[in-house]
Amino acid sequence: MYEKEQAKAEILLEAIPYVRKFAGETVVIKYGGSAMIDERLKKAVIKDVAMLKYLGLNPIIVHGGGKEITATLEKMGKETLFVDGLRVTDAETAHVAEMVLSGSIGKSLVENLESVGIRACGINGKDGHTLVAKKKVDEKGRDLGFVGEIERVDSTLIDTLLKADFVPVISPVGVDAFSQTYNVNADYAASAIAGALNAQKLVFMTDVEGILRDKDDPKSIIRRMNAKEAIDLIADGTIKGGMIPKVECCLDAIRNGVKSVHVLDGRLPHSILLEIFTAEGIGTMLTPEGIYG
């Protein structure tokens, strides 16, 4: 008669060790992919972040928004050009990117968090010079316009928001010493922020099951690996294509002091909670060399 209720109780009990271990710790969530588009998944992510906060963790959201930027540019009649996956960004495109990221997307996330009782504040990297960037030149020396790479993170404003019990919602917009705005890749922004804060966890929400040995076989997911194993898998060609920059972001975060990095399938509702608060998890966890857990 009470089987369902007992099953729910077992799930809650399984989470106790992880709640105790991670209470008070910082978790940076890179929010992107299908979870930003599907309304059902959006609601699940907001509930997951709220649950992290209610359980005593300090969640931070760093969000992307490439599809929304492209759609806005199309409405303006402006063509979007990509070079090896990077958006060529002239001054107008940089302005539109900031407007979409910091405006419609960032404020919507804040509103959604507030609706479930979580105090949130949207900022971008220009606020408090949080993300100090410089012009990025690609490997072939091509000029991509106002595409930036992060030189350093000033966490003063983020720390202030966390101490005041807010969830920071951060748009990946950078600025240099001359107040020039740069469009920054959200994965790299999340990695840099997590490293600067010595976060307990960095979570990447993607549209794949995790890191796979065979990209065409979801069952080939690698549940856990250390940094050396990740480097070796890139070298031998197991990790390839678009997953390489994602894993490189993971490795950067580990080198900068993040305790563990998780690559999750954001198409699965409540994937954040399932990864952090269950023994098996549902994605791939990357840790420093020789350390698991």
C-alpha cells in the first residue's frame, strides 16, 4: 500500500551523505542546450537549483544562449558567421549578444528562480569587472571580431551575492581595461568562474549522455575518470570532435582547483539532482588525477 512512499523515502535517505558532505559548498552550473529551450526541462532545472539552495549548497548559474542570439540576429536581417564553432562578432553582434544574454535570458532565469522562493540576481562579466577578457585570436590567426577569452576573474561581486544569500545568474559577457565588450564562450566562462571560486563542483548541462567512448553508443558512457585518463583519451582519439573543447574546459577547471567536474545530459529532467545526490550518478564525473569521489 505504501510502496511508492517507501521508495521516495529510500531516495531521500540515499541523499543524506551527499547533503552532509556538500552543504556550504559552491556548485557552478553551466546551463545550456535543450534544457534552455524545452519548457518542461526549464522548470526541472529551476527546481533542481532551488533544491540545491534549500539543502545548503551555494549554486551559481552561468548560462549560454547562442540559439537565441542567432534568432535575434536573423530577425534583424543580419547574417551569422561561424568559424570553427566560434561566432564572428562585430560591434553590432556584440551588442545584440549582451542584450539577449543579460536581458531576456538572464532576467527570465532570475524571475523563474524568484517564483520558487529563491533570491537571485542577474549579472554579466562587465559588472564589477567580474570577467576581464582580451581579444581572442583563433589557432589560424584569424580575426573573429569581439570574441573574448578570459584573462582573470574578479569574484568580489559573486562573493558578495553569495554572502547575501542570492543565487548569481551570470551572462558570459567580458570586458577589457578599455571597457570594450567581448562575447565569451559560456563553457570557458563557467570553467574560469568555478576555478576562481575553488568550487566543489562544476556541472555542464549538454545534449549528450556524458563523455562516451563511442559517440554513437550511449551505453559506452564513462562514469568516472581522472584528469590523466581524460588527457590520454583525447590523445588516442577516443574523445574527439566537439567533445574535445568541453573536456578541455573540464581539465582547466580541475587544474584551477575545482574538486570535480560533471558532464550531464540536460535532456533528462532533474539530471543535476540525480548526479549530485545519488551513488551512481547519471553522467560523467571528472576528478583530479588518482582521486575519485
